[in-house]
Amino acid sequence: MPHHAPIFPPAANWPILTPPDCPTCRTCTAVTWTGHATDMHDGTPVLLWECRGCNADWCIPTQYWPVLDGPDCPYCASLNTSWATYAPEHPGDLWTCDNGHEFVLTPEGIIILPGDAA
């Protein structure tokens, strides 16, 4: 399987350059991203946020950005991959393919599969 250099979408398509405003206290200065989850009502992927100023927790839907020259899927070799989001638990980016596989690509070009140690 060929290794690809990391491909980043245009900056205008990145999910968040600054944290969202807290829906309770309306500021972003104390907001932190806390992880990924699945919405319990409809099963859609969401990003979890926390405001350390007022202790509010909330989620927003995860967005996927198609990339024309993303890395091939390490599971099924699909060429149709999309950049999903940053992967703070591993320094790199989370990618998905049309078949639902997920993997992380580090800036060094190393692929990390779910369950792999950091």
C-alpha cells in the first residue's frame, strides 16, 4: 500500500478554527473539545464540548469534508476517503472511507487503526 503525504482540505473547510461559543454563558474563552460520541437519539456522530467557565456540556454534529486526493483506505483500499476531523488522541487527522472504515493519518504519514496504541 503506498504512503501518501498528509493532504489537508482548504482552510475554509476545516471544522473549527476557534471553539464554539458556550450556549449557556455565550463565550468561547473557556470552551474545550472533550471527544467524539454518538447521538443516543439518532446514532449520528457528534463532537463533545465543555465550558470550564460555567460547566455546561453540549455536542455538535461531526462534519465530513471530501478531499479529492486523500489517502487510500488501509482496510479496503478505497480511493474515496474523506477527512473527518482532527484526532487529538493521536497527533494527526481522522479519515473515513465510503465503506465506513476509520483511520488516523499522522503528519509523518503513519496510519493508526482503531485500537492501535499511540
